[in-house]
Amino acid sequence: MHKMFRRNLGVKVISFLFAILFWLFVMNQASTDALIGDQTLTIPLVASGVPQNMVLMTRLPSVRVRVQGINPSANIKDLYAQIDLSSGAPGEHTYVIRPHAPTGTNVVDVQPANLQLTLDTVQEKTVPVGVVVTGNPADGFQLGTPYAKPSAVNVRGPSSILGLLDKVTVEISATAANDTIQVSRPVSFRDKQGNPILGPDPSADILSAYPSSVDVIAPVMTKGLSSKMIPIKVTSTGTPAQGKILQSLVASPAGVQVIGTTQALKGFDSLNLGPVDIGNLAEDKTFQIPNEKVTLPPGISFLDGTTLSIIAQIGPGTIQKGISGVAVQIRNIGTGLEIDQPVAPLDIVVEGLSDTLKNLTTDQIQLWVDASGQAAGSYTDAKLYWQLPPGVTMPTTPQVGYSLKAHV
């Protein structure tokens, strides 16, 4: 037995010591997050209930608390402080800090107890996109005027920041380029000094843009040539389907970048596309225009990758509808006179969009004749006045006759 005990004694001693050290390590780790006795701790502060139309403009600090009456099963991770901003208002105001502790744990002191926070209203603003180009094209080439599609984006963020924001920027590199650059890049927000616009928490975005990325085209051409943005004009032929009208006819893009010699570009101020045939169209249609079908002045060409189209937007046209039994009033009858016989209700025809006329009733229509200055007698083809709902017209004027007699 004694020999068995002494066999591998060194290994056994080392293993025993290692087991003790490992147990102490585990116990120490387990107690790291435990709440013990009366102690002062630094805990995180969180904001809750921030209204949807507002944003917090102050970075939240940590809070120091003193706790007593510890719940043995409590964990420090369950202890935090909170500010309720559900009733917050724009501007700087003071809010109460309320600690949240596990059951059985008593918070006896909070520092600070109150905090001044600034809330700002969230607004939206449309701003242009500016293109920043770094680097130089390859030898023998030059850079034209870069542009972004779309040329403006909608930015959402605090009103105090939006008021100072006059554009967003995208950055591209033209280093060693020998052909037109076409890339998609995210927009960035910078102040007038070129510094990034950051919120109270630099790790969280304070501004957002829609779209968040834009396409950038930077003409790169042989030296000696120039580039120019030319507006596009469009035309059409034909008539849409019955009951439909052409609401708009627009080019996409509204303008196109072309390159050529300075002399060739000098007199080139617009590009005409079309006509496109909209005959019998009953819905919107996009017409793709091949570049080779477009006639450009000599010495001028499109940038590589240029695409052209015309969008025809078709909407409901006006229709006519008969309305029966509309009463006619005789107004401003002179003193001592009265209507000899009531005017019979009229059947009229009105015109407007289908949705406008669908629920139109006689109660929404007023017809009258002005009898100011008229003596007793009969009147034919009297001038008829009317009042109709918005979007409704009366293409033809019905004839009205009436007679007046002395009041008995």
C-alpha cells in the first residue's frame, strides 16, 4: 500500500495543486459579475421611449450607484439606470435618472440623480449630390465634369444639422483612368470644412439618405476634347386610347453628357428625341431609344454607357355624364314681383374625370338665373349661372325660360 501511494508521487502532487488552482480560478470568475455586500458601482445609462419624430443629441454618461441588501443570486449585469424620454420635448431639459436593480437589491444612492439632455426634431430635406474626384487620369487624357444619378437625395436627421447641410458628397478616384468612369458610391455627410458630421455617439449614424448610394459618371477623354451636359426635349405622335390622356412625356435622363471639340459643342444646346408613338396607349410605357438612332452634330458623341429613354405616363381622361332633374333658382327678383310659374328642373351634361363624376349628385350642383332689374313678363334664353364641384365642367349651356308677374 505504501509503495502504491509513493508511485508517481510527483505527478499526483502537481495534479492536486493544479486542481486547487483551477477551483480557485473558477470561483473567482464566478464572483466577477456577482453583487456582494455594500458597494459602489459604475453602471450603464440607457434612454427609453424616445418619440419617433425626435432624436437624442446628448451622449449618455455612466452612472455611479451604491447598493445594499444584496440578493445572493443577483448579477451585476442586471443592474442599470434608465431615463424615460416618452414625454420629452425638443430642446434642453432635465430628466430624472432611475436605477433598475434585481429583486432584493437596494439602491441607496445614484450619482448623478438628474441629467440635462437635448432632444431635436427629426426632419427631411432634399439636397444635391456633389462629386469629389481624387487623382489624375492617364497621360494624354483629361477629366470632364463628373455628375451623379440621381443628382439629389432625400436626407433624414436632426433639424439642427439639416439646417447646416447644403449637400452630400461621393468620392471617386480618377488615378490613371483612360476611359469614362462609371461607379456606384455611398453618399457621405460632411460639413462646410469637409469634416464628417457625427452625432453624440460616433459609432451610430445621425443622418440617413435615400437613396444611400448613387451612380457617378466622370467623363475621361483625350486631351483637346470637352464635355457638356445637354438637356433633352421629347415629342410624341398619336392619341391614347379612348378615355385616356397623356399626363406627361419625360426623358430619362433629363440631360445627357456628350463630348466633342470646343467648337462643335459651342452651338449644341439641346437634344431632340422622338417622336414616339403613343397611339391607343392605355397605360404607362417606357420607350428605349437606341443611341445609333439619335442624330448628333458632327464631331460630337455620347459617353460610353449612355442610355436614353422616353417615359409616357398615361392617365384617365375626361368623360361626360348626364345629370337629370337639377333645380333652377330665380334669384334677385324685384320688389312687388314673383315667379309666374316655377322653372322645371333641367337635365344637364357635365364633364370630368371618371372618379370625380362617379358619385356626383344633384345636391352638389347649383343652377340659377339672375332676375336683377327685370320687370314683369316672360324671358327666354336667360343667362344661366352655375356652381359645380372642383374638377367638373359643363361643356354646353342649357336654355332657360321664365316669367315674372306682379305680386298679388
